Amino acid sequence: MIASDSTVGRDESDFALQWELWHRDHENRRASPHGFLAITGLHWLNDVPTRFDDVPGAWSSGPDGVEVRLGDGETLIVADQRVIGHFRFGDADEHGTIARFGDAIVEVAEPECRSSRDSA
């Protein structure tokens, strides 16, 4: 079937409109307070507990996943639950786990390359 000139023009303008709407939404999500452009650090964890500037706790990763040891007065909110002391995140899924503190968040994520690295 051959499209008429009027159908082609309409399809192109529909596509352009849909793309513009998607692009605007995409840029708004990236620039949101916790969007991709708000990332201030990326840290690879190992079995040595490590503290990072402006983030509560000492963070490490081992066979049972990521864990954090919070000091006196330090708290996180994970899945709407207040966390104090020691917390083990377990294996993060592909979407990660969010820990909140104040207006900031930490996303605990499992990199795709870990499973191939561990099996080598």
C-alpha cells in the first residue's frame, strides 16, 4: 500500500509531537532533584567498610550483598523504615534499593558486570 502525501505528512508530525513530548519528559526526569544529573558520586564497594563525604555510615559489600554500619546519631530510611546500627541490603535487584537521609538518597545497585566478574 502506498501512503498519500497527506498521510505521510500527518505521520511525520505525529511522530515529531510524540518525540517532543517524550524528550521533554525525559529531560525533566534527568533534571529532577534525584534524577541522573543530580548524582554527586559513584562508589564501588569492597569488603572494607568505607565512609563517604556527606553520607551516613560505613559502607561495604561482601558475599551477602551491601551493608552499612551507622554510627551514633546516624539514621537512614529504607522502604519507609528507620534504620539504625547495622543494616544489610542483601542482593540489589536491577532497579536498586533507595536509602534516604534528609533530602538526599543513596541508591544501592548491583552492577551488571559483577556476575560475570565473580564467575571468572
